[in-house]
Amino acid sequence: MHLNVNRILHTPGASQDFHFEMDLSDLDFGGMYPVVRPVVVDGQVRNQAGVLHCELQADTTLRSVCARCAKEFDESKCVLFSCVLAEEKQEEENEDIVVLEKDEVDLAELARTAFILEMDTISLCSEDCEGLCPGCGVNLNEEPCRCKKQVDPRLAALAKLLQQDE
Ligand SMILES: [Zn+2]
Ligand SMILES: [Zn+2]
């Protein structure tokens, strides 16, 4: 998605809206392809006192895997990004400035980069996910731990005797 900002380039106060969808289903994130739905991008380029400000928002739903219980779940993802568009490269290196090429900016490239930078390295199905028991392997969100049932009945009897001594 290339946007030509020629119309507003030299008109302070003018703005240009944009809206597009992009497919990031090929985005390999640690062997996973979490972006299963199109990413919807909305934004605006605004000429503020001669400086072009670009703001965008990228929304989608990710298919994630919980780092604790390994369950797949869907999570909504919203990424905000803003930058300044300039006609010429600035003297100072500045990551927030994107240089126009023939009055055009590659919005898909900007949105894609912003999206990748905002991907979480760890996803949890819920903040208080109990995870898997390292002993019996059950998903502790769904069923109780089975480890205790494997205690030898003779040891259990001994434990009871010891308790009575106290
Ligand atoms: Zn979980
Ligand atoms: Zn267990």
C-alpha cells in the first residue's frame, strides 16, 4: 500500500486518511504463524505547520499458544505507530523520520515493521494461568493434579501415624 502525499505536502492543515488490510499469515514467529486473520490498518497523514505527521493503528486477532499450559487461544492485537514523513533525508539519524520516495510512503512496510516489533515473545492464555503440573502433566486450569494419588498407601499410613505423634 503506497500512499502519495503530494496533495497535502505543501498545504498546512490538510490531511489524508487511509485504510487497508494486509496479510501477515506468512509471518514466522518462532516457528509459529500467529497472524491467522488479515491485519486491518487505519490512519492519517496530517500536515502540521509544514511537517507531515503519520499515525496508524493496526488491528488483528492472533492465534497464540500459552507459554504456561500450551493451549491455543485467540488474542486481539492492536499496534499503534507514528512517524514524521520527510522529503529528504535529515542530517541527524532519526528513527521516527521516514523519507518519502517520489512523494510516496510505503504504509504496508511501515505497518508490517511496527507490527513485528510489537509482537510479544511470551503469551499467556490468562494472567493467572496455572500451567501444567511438572509431575503429572495435567492442565491445572482444567483438572486437579494427579500426583498425590500415586502415593503408596503404606507410606500414607505411616504419614498418618507420624501426624498423631505430634
Ligand atoms: Zn495457559
Ligand atoms: Zn501433578
